[in-house]
Amino acid sequence: MLIFVGTTTSAKSNPGQMSKYWYHFRTVKVTKPVTVDRVKITGIPECNHIKVDKKITLHKGQIVKLTSAGSNFTWVLKLNHKTAKQLWVMFKPDNTRWLKIIK
């Protein structure tokens, strides 16, 4: 006698931080509080001349646009106060468990 048991999986996961999906800015909703740093680039090369200017916390429910930054930062965010020499970035977390993608 054979018995087959079927299961359905409905788990959805976000693309990984290094995925090509994050090459462009994406709109996301924050699901866990995370810290964002405003950095100022003070010289060249940028990786050696970064100064953290201000820190803020993004709270659950906030909607932001972000992209993967590759090697220097984990994420780069589009916030209202972006200038040519200042960026809002995240150094951690390097996963996508703190966000929900809005389509």
C-alpha cells in the first residue's frame, strides 16, 4: 500500500542582497527597525575617506527606496536630503529579512 502526502509551500523570500534584482533602486517597506548613516565623502579614494555625519533609525512601516551598494556599503538609500557629497547608507544588515518589497 502506498500513501502519498502532499504539502504546499507558500513561503516567499526576498532576493539576496547581492542579487541582480538590487542593481536598481527598489521601493521597500521596513519590517524591523534598522539604523541608517549619512556619510560624507571627504576625499579620494572614497573607501578611505568616509565620515559618518548623522545616524537615524528607520522604523517598522516606513517606505524607502534602496539599492545594493556592493563592496563599500551594504545598502544605499534615497532619502530627501541627498546631496552630491552625502549619501544615506547602511553598513548592516547584509540580508533582506528586515524589508518587504512593494510592487
